[in-house]
Amino acid sequence: MTFRPLLWPTLFASFALIILVALGNWQMARLEWKDALIAGVERGLAAGPAPIPAPESWSDINLADLRYTHATATGRFNHDAEIHIYMPSLDGEPGYHVVTPFEMTSSGWLLVDRGFVPINRKDAATRAAGQVVGEVSVSGILVSPDEANAFTPEPDLAANIWYHRPIAEIAQVVGISPVFPLMLDAEAAPGRGQLPIGGQTRIELENPHLGYALTWYGLAGTLIAIWLALHISRGRFRLN
């Protein structure tokens, strides 16, 4: 066997190969992490609702453990302070999510996304039947605060229109404290036609990391094939 590697092509290929394999290994680690995350979400959604923890324990809560789990709370809605989040969220129809402060009987506040209303039902007076009063129990799925990006408009406080759901900012505007650091997406109420329409949680946990890993490993294999082809074409690698 004859093997006389070219210096610079070999150095470049070796460096690139290390990077490609490292990227593939990183995606495999991400695959393992995402599999565990999805399994945790599935367990949380399958379990029954648990009460919102007491305020004195909020600072010690691992929010990742409660995200996408069923929860329940008892208390009273403060409908006068409801917030409207603009989004096309029901079959592509534009409208608002109604986020209402909920004063829990056990103390503390919870922001509840009660669901979707069409644009022409933004005014609470047009949906009075859904403005429940008195002490009630509410249940749904806990979700993380929304993060704005460079394209998210600032809220129009005069018109009470927001474009994402930042818990801390909303709590400050409506003047509630302490507020639970996760939002509750309320489940759909029994019956039809009642607004807001609950049950609007969208859970999309894609797991493309295996495909990404195979892509990086495939590029590494292609690089090796090109390196070998170069040396074979120049007579630097051959089996005698």
C-alpha cells in the first residue's frame, strides 16, 4: 500500500472533520435532552391537576418542572383589569386572548389566559355571560412567560392591546403582587358559545436533532471520501 498524504489538504480535512464530528455529537446530546423534555411534558399533561403552590415557595420553584403541567386554583377574577393580547389564534381568525388577574384564596395572584375572543367581542360588555363573578375554581395548563423579539410591537396601553404575554410587565401595569411566575392557560369551559373560548394552548415540541446529527456525520463522511479521492487521483494512496 502506498500512502503519501498531502500536507495542507490533510491538515484542513482533519480540522474540518473534528468540527463536523463535534457538531454531530452536540446534536446527539441535544436529541437526548429533547427526548427527556418531551417525555416530561407528556407525563405532566397526563397527570391530574395540582394546586398552585403557596407564594412562600415560589422563589424555590423550578419552573421547567411545572411548565406544561395541569394546575388548578380557587379565587376571584378581577375582570376590570383584564388584558387583551392580539393574535390570530383560532383557525387563523384574528382576535384577542383575554388575560385576567386571578386573586387566589390561598393568597397571591395568578394571571389566567381565559382564551380567545373575536375582534368584535373585545369589549367585555359584549360577552357579559362569560365574566364569572364570585369565588370560582379555574384549571388549565401552566405555560412560560412569552418572550418578545425584535419584531414584537410595544403594547398599546391606551387601547389595552398587547402583542405578547410578559407576566412581570402585565402584573406591574395592572398593579398586582405577588404574582405566580407562570401563566395558566384555562381549559375550555363546558358547553358552546361562551366567550372567551378556552383550551387554546399550543404545544409544539419538534425534535429534529437526529436529522441534524446525521447531516453533520454525513458531511464528515463526504469530506473523508473527497480527501481519499484527491489522494487516489494523484497516486498518493493506492493498494499495491
